[in-house]
Amino acid sequence: MVQKMEEKGGSHVNRKKGGIITMPFIFANEVCEKLAVVGFHANMISYLTTQLHMPLTKAANTLTNFGGTGSLTPLIGAFVADTYAGRFWTITVASIIYQIGMFSLTLSAILPQLRPPPCQGDQVCKEADTGQLAILYVSLLLAALGSGGIRPCVVAFGADQFDETDPKQATKTWKYFNWYYFVMGAAVLVAVTVLVYIQDNVGWNWGLGIPTVAMFLSIIAFVFGYPLYRNLDPAGSPFVRLMQVCVAAFRKRKLDMVSDPNVLYQNEELDASICLDGKLLHTKHMKFLDKAAIVTEEDDIKSPNLWRLNTVHRVEELKSVIRMGPIWASGILLITAYAQQGTFSLQQAKSMDRHLTKSFEIPAGSMSVFTMVSMLSTIALYDRIIIPVARKFTGLDRGITFLHRMGIGFVISVLATLVAGFVEMKRKQAALAHGLVDKPHIIIPISVLWLVPQYSLHGIAEAFMSVGHLEFLYDQAPESMRSTATALFWTANSIGNYVSTLLVTLVHKFSAGPNGSNWLPDKNLNKGKLEYFYWLITLLQVVNVIYYFFCAKIYTFKPIQMHQKGGDSSSSSGVELDNKV
């Protein structure tokens, strides 16, 4: 629901709240928060395996499980923000929860009694006990809960600072999104380089302590700007409206369908706050939901019970969300493929020669810098070169549609995991040639730069698919539900991480041989068949690409009747905002 502005402050203040003056506070929060979050997770697989002595598959599943949980909690955060607390307080409280989780994990890195003793020579390393694991799990859970309040709200809260009804500020909203992505990217680059280097070469107490302090500073900066913000009052969750349509349709399931859709219930006054851009037009799909808009003698059309009677616009909101489902689901496997960078690809990097010069060795956890650089470079190239060139051929303002953009990303992601399998074969051949197959802790004399293609391809794929995915969700979601589009995006990330966990678990279980062999061994990656695992993901992605192309071909864009400034309306039978697509 479109939210109402808080009218606070004395009447003597003429300057409107919000605007560009709030950006330093929001960006300071975003920079510190990204330093904390990425610095917290980028090299966590190394912390779990080297400090807590977890087996590799258990450590990988721990991270993907909590990564999945952290991507699922935005649904809760979006619901709380829209229904009860508003975005500012949701971000603030969630940041404090995240801070507590980081503080407890940092303590475990500082205090020796909170982690197992260091490994002694060739002795079997002692794994973390129940109490030490409990601290880890509680810390990761708090971090997941905290990110659930931050992720769906922080981008939208920044956009809230610009009044889109003011023509002078309308373009600034889009500039804000550009600023946001580049500021975020710069912070991530610092995290995966400087912080990971500190973790590997200085110590985990500093490596986790610095992000913890950064998170604390981000909260201070964000709260300090409170008097300047435009704060929007919460005005109810869109999930409630979707449920109302479902319940109303079910209660009227025995009614006969009307032949003329024009007799279905319309109430422009009731829908005024949720269709400022325009109202959704009736579609012929999913006609059983239209029964929620059939007026009976029991219904009060002036003040309807929304659990019995809904407008066509509200019914079409639900239809739009349902139509988006198959396209939304197609993004899950890309996240599954991407998740391997923080687990098995990182373990590959740790076993390879990481010297870029004689004196400088790149930390394994910093390999994701190649992903970030390729992603940001592709986004800039896409915006400055690809769009203008494509526009000349397609006539579309955005060059190509977001569905085409996603399709390109899917194909590149297939290439990324295909290449990763061949690189793993090359790494193992080098280990065999130098007699290091049975020596997992000895660095194999093969350059870590062999991994750059797979990292870079994942970054390019993300620039196309993930950004296109988010654009699709924002564009095709009903306008009153756009604040939850980010939450849906992170939900796909969540499921992708869980699918990765399931896939790793199943492969580890069913690839185990009688002589102790395994595709994904816990102790010695040189004896595994990691390339088979990468190619299994490649095969799944090929099937997913075919599925996506089918869904994209039959997808119906939501029809909308646009409101014009002069008071007239014009009907758009295709894409919602034709100037955007």
C-alpha cells in the first residue's frame, strides 16, 4: 500500500524532509554495513575449517544453510516494515541484532576458550565442541535475522527520500539507484581485498573486529540522520490483500462465472491509494479468481468486506504475482551455481599458487574480487554501450527487455560452471604431475589465475541475470507491492542456497565409494571429482535454461490503464511501463 508521509517537525521549517542531503548518512550506513556483511562472510569458510576445524562439506553446508536463512528472512522484514514498524525502525533494530551476532562471533575469535586448540603437527585436529558450535550458530542466526530487516528496506528507504511526484526529483531517484550500486560495489571490493587479507595474514580477531566496528559506525551514522529523513508510515502488508482475494474467491467458488467482465466489482475510491500510476485491467487468465469480484446481494458495495468482495484491480494484483512465479523460480539455480564460489572454488584457490608477484600473495577469500570487478564493469558497459547500441535496433529505451537480459545471464552461467570443471581437471593434473595428490596441505605449483575465468563469468552472469531478475520483479509486481519485490528476490537467493546444500549433501552421500573415494571429499580435494559436481550443476542449468525460455515465451505482461496528468487514461495492453521496457 502506498504509505503516508509523517508530518513531523515545527511549522517554521520550510525545507522539505528528504532529498540529496540525506544521502551521506544512508551511503555511510551502506558502506559500513557492506564492509561488515561481506567481510563477515567472504572468508568464513576458511574460519570454519581452519579455526573451528569443521569438515569441508559440513562447513560448506553450514554457510549455505545460514546464507539461505539470511535470504529468506527478508520476507519477515518486509512484512514487519510494511505492516507495523516502517522502514527506518526496521533497519535500525535489524542492524542492532546483526551487530550482536557479529560481536559474539568476534569474541569467539579473540578468546581461546571459545574455539578448539590449534592443530599440532600431523595429529588429528580437534573439532569445535557443542558449546563452541552453539556460539557460532547463534551468531550466524542473529546475523541472518538482522539481514532480514536490512536487505528489503535499505534500498527502498533511500528511494523514499526523493518525491517522485515532483518532476524535479523524479530523475534523482534513478540516479540514486546508480549511486547505490556503485557505492555498494566499492565497499564489497574493499571487503574482499583488504579485510580478507587482514583475516589471512594478521589474524581473525582483527579480521572480524574491523567489520564489527564498521557495523557499529553504520548504525550511528544512520540514526544520526533521522531528523532529515522522509519517513513513510506503514500502511498494511500487501500479503494481506493477496490472502483476501484468495479467501473471497474460495467463499464464492460455487457461483457461476459472469460472461461480461465489466460487471465485476470496481471501486476507484477504494483502490486510489494502491494504483496511483494506473489500474490493472481484467485478464482472461485464472478466471476462478474473478469470483472474488462478483457482487452478490450479501455484499455492501460502498463499504465491502474485503474477505468476501474484492475489486478487479486487487484480483489482478494476485494474478500478476502468480504469473511472475515461474520466471522468478528460474533464478534459483543460478544462485546454486554462484554459491560454489564461496565454498569449493575457494578451497581450490587455497590449494593453488596465489602469488601475483614474488612478494604479494592474493588471499583465497579475495578471489571474489574478480567476480565483483567483472560484474561492475559489465553493468557500466551495459549501461553506457550495450543499451545505446541495442536501442538503435530494437527501438526500446532500455535496449533489450529484462527477459532477454536474464536469458543472456543464464547462458553465461552455464559456461561458468562448464569452464570450472575443466579448470579443476587442470588443477588435479598439476597435483598428479608433482606428486602432491596425497598431500592436500602442500600448495600445487599452478597459478590461481586459472580460476579467474570462472569467477569472472559468474560476475558477468550476475550483471545480466540478477539485475535483470530484480528489474523484472520490480517492473511486473503491482505498484503497491514493489517494496516487497526485493524480498522476493532474496527469497530466490535463499532457496538457491538451500538447493546447494541439498545437492552437496546428496552428491557427498551417493558418490561415496567403498574405498573411501568421494566426489566431494572432506579432507583431500585432490582425490575428489569436483569437476563432475560442476558439470552436474551445468547439466541442471541447461535444463533450467530450456525451462526459462519456455516460460519467457508464454509470459504475459500485466495490462494496465495508465493515469495521465490531464485526468484521462490510456490503455497499455502489453508491458506495464512502456517507457521502461
